[in-house]
Amino acid sequence: MNPVEVATSVGLQAADFSLMSLFWQADIVVKIVMVGLLLASVWCWAIILEKSILMAHTRRSFDKFEQIFWSGQSLEELYQNLGTKNNRSMAALFVAAMREWKRTQEAGARAVLGGLQMRVEKVMDVTMQKEMARLEKRLLFLATVGSTAPFVGLFGTVWGIMNSFQAIAVSKNTNLAVVAPGIAEALFATALGLVAAIPAVIAYNKFTNDLGHLGHRLESFSDEFSAILSRQIDEQM
């Protein structure tokens, strides 16, 4: 083994390539990139956990409400049971529509029953939009991290490689022992970018698909309930 190979081997053995060592040896700019990506990754996982629980709870509430709604219980009894609760999702649509229906009946405005159908549909549309906005909350952060984290990590990589080339120029030595630490730090930033982006993209796509199914169920219930109210309005006119 020639002296250059010996020096290179000794340098690589002496260098510490652990993750913590790579972080502490990195340039301040690369450190900021790494810390930012780590924080983004932690926040993404918090959102993923929160949304997973929320989606599961929402699906169970949909199933429970549909089972009660189609069980044959009267609309009046169901409204009395749900009217005083903090309702969400499908139950919120039902309560909002029934509340508008009751207001018209209490006003004794038989002449305005013709416009009741339109008002009920409008109320359910507004309630549906609010519920979907609640379910979609913080998903934009997942999409943002999924699309930008790899580029942020790439920025840290480019910056680290620039520092490696500067180290080569200063030392006038192209041995791997001189170049390897800087390149390892740079690639570590790219790895963190991918670690943050990949779960965020997968989770965003899954939650978007789940929200599509939930939104379709809300629209279907809104149409069915609107048809039921329409028949009752026709009977009273």
C-alpha cells in the first residue's frame, strides 16, 4: 500500500461518520437545514397521527348515524336527541336541515314552504363545506413538506459540497479523507429531506382519498335527506 492509500485509510478510520457527528461537524447553514427538516418531519408525523385518529372516528360516526337514521326512528325524535349535542359530519348536516325546517314551522309561514327546499339545501351545503374544511385542516402542510423538503435537503447538499471543494482548495489535497466528511454531511441533508417528504406525500395522498370518500357520503346523504324533506313539503302544501 502506497503512502497516499495509507493516509487515506487512516483518515477514514479516524473520522467519525455517526449521525450526531455529521450534524455537529456540518456548516451552520447545513445545520439550519437539518434542524428545519427534522422539525418538519416531527410535525408531519404529529399531523399524520392526528388525522388518522380523526378519519377513523369520522368513519365510525358516519356508520353509527346512518344506522340510526335508517332504523325507522322518526326525524323528530332523532332531532330532539341530537339537537342539544355538539354534532359533527353527517349529524351536523341533519341537525342544520332540521333546524331550518323547524324555524319555518314555528313561524307558521305556510306561504314560504315553497322556498324551504332551497333554504334547506343551502344550509346543508354550507354545513358540508365547514365540515370538509375542518377535516382538511393542516393537510396543506403535508403537501408543502412533501413537495419542498427534497429541494431544501438538496440545498443543504449543494452547500455542503461547496464547502468540501473549498476544503480541497485550501488543503490542496484531493485525498478521500479530506473530501469524504463534507460529502457525507451534504448527503445527510438530502436524506433528511427525503425522510420528511416521503411520509408526508404518502399520508397526503391517503388522506385526500379518504376525504373524497367521506365527501361523497356527505353529498349522498344530503341528496337523500333533501328528497325526504321535499316529499314532506309537498304533502303540507
